[in-house]
Amino acid sequence: MSGEGKVVCVTGASGYIASWIVKFLLQRRYTVRATVRDLSNPKKVDHLTKLDGAKERLHLFKADLLDEGSFDSAIEGCDGVFHTASPVRFVVDDPQAELIDPAVKGTLNVLKACAKSPTVKRVVFTSSVAAVALNTRPKNPEVIVDETWFSDPDFCRESQLWYPLSKTLAEAAAWEFANENKIDMVVINPTMVAGPLLQPEVNESVQPILDIINGIPFPNNAYGWVNVKDIADAHIYAYEIASASGRYCLSERGVHLSELAKLLHDLYPTFQISDKCEDEEPYIENYQISKEKAKSLGVEFTPLEVSLKETVESFREKKIIDF
């Protein structure tokens, strides 16, 4: 589908996933209004202005999640909005100020701007599997988590899982506001993200890959993984396909980080990759995440091995590693 003549807004456009959404929208000939918190920071802006089609059809807007009304001018007159802006940090000093307020208040700030604009036909909201799978329900390799699951805020609080709590509360607030204000919203729930970086800096999602190839013992954890380009595609399908609705979980494969280390060792046998876990406990069990709904949207998942290779080659190209 061509986006010729259509205007869409991408919030938090400098981020890992958002940058690829902007790139693919420009390729499809959409006019993109991209919001960034700091327009004067070249690390947040330069990789966007260099994209094909940016000169003609990319417009940058300054907006801050906690500044009420700051998204109004970027969203006014748009056909659609992709709301990806939300802090991604796994270690924080003040969870409320650093994660929860920007995620929840920021989401409502963006959705209020959408409610004010009569032209907005659909909002695609970037949530996370962190808002799906974290609860007291039993999980093991036979369990398949799907879009009907929701994370439990109390469980997240008790476990001090602050990032999942921020995503869970933000998605709940988004559904409540969208339903009350009759906003057509579709939600994308990706797992950990791998694949090439457009932005110059390493983000939290690919940090575990960087740590492993740098020889650091891996944490005792298991995650689902999905390619950043598949996530960007899913966002655009969710916008363009009229029948898209509800939530879409995205995971090509779940692996324990020990298995991730093995895959990276097979791809890069000369790297000094550690086969040690940082604790002596039994390995945390993995679980499956359903692909059915995502495939019905047209998502074709990139194999994890390809995503890992793309990530490491991207580190090389950006001189984040020097091998």
C-alpha cells in the first residue's frame, strides 16, 4: 500500500523501533511527523534526517511526554499516529519519576491530542510482552502465552519489575481512554528486540547481546526475541489493514540467555563468549508466545540467528565493538 498523500505521526521517533517505523513509512511514501524530545541533539536526529525521503516528507517536532499539550501540533491533521515514545530502562533509582509517569501520563497526553484531532483514524500503540506475561499464572516450556494474558501490576510491584509495571499501567490507561473516547487503537506487544540499529547508541534491548559478545557472564534469564524490522512492519500492517484489532504479541523465539550465548558462539567462534551464568541457580524456565495472531496480520518472522548476526554486524559498523 502506498502512503502517498497521507500524514502520520510517530512519537519518540529517535528510538530503536520508532526509527525503523519512520524509515518504512518514508519508503511507503507517507509524510511523517516525528516527535523528538531534544531537536538539538544530533544523536537523536541525524539518523532520521539521513533516511531516504526525509528531505521531502519528514518533519521533526519537539515534544515531551510529561509536557501536556506538547503533541497537539504534531498530531493535528494526521491520518494516523504511532505512539512508541516511552522510557526503556531496566535499572532505575526512582521508578515513578523515571518510568511510570512518562509512560502513563505521556500515553494519555498523546491520546488526548488524538482525541482533539478529528482527522486521526487509527492509533497504533507500542506496548510490550512485559504488559502481557508477568503474573502468577504458572509458566513452563509447554505454556503458550497469547494476547488474552495481562500482566498483574501487584505482581510487578512486589517483584520490583518497574519497566513491566510502567508498560502494564500505560497499556491499561490507553485502553480505558481509547474506549471512552472511541479512538480506534491497535496495540503491538513485542518481546526483546534484536536486529540492525539505525540510531548511533546501544539501547537496553540489545545490551544483553553486547554484554555476551564482550565475554560478560549472562544473567539467569529467558526472553522472547523478535527482529526490529518485523516489529516496524507489524506496526504499519496494524495501521493499514482495516480489520486489525486488539493486541498483537510478537516473538520469533524464546530462549534462555545461555542458549543465546551458544547461538552467538556458533555465529562468531573467534569471540571470547562466556559460557558462565552469573549465578549458580537452576536455569529459569522459558515459555512460548503465540505467533498466530501476528501471522494473521502478515508478519513473517526473521529467524533469531539472522537477527543476532544483524545486531552484531550493526555494532561493528557503528564501531560499538572493535573486532
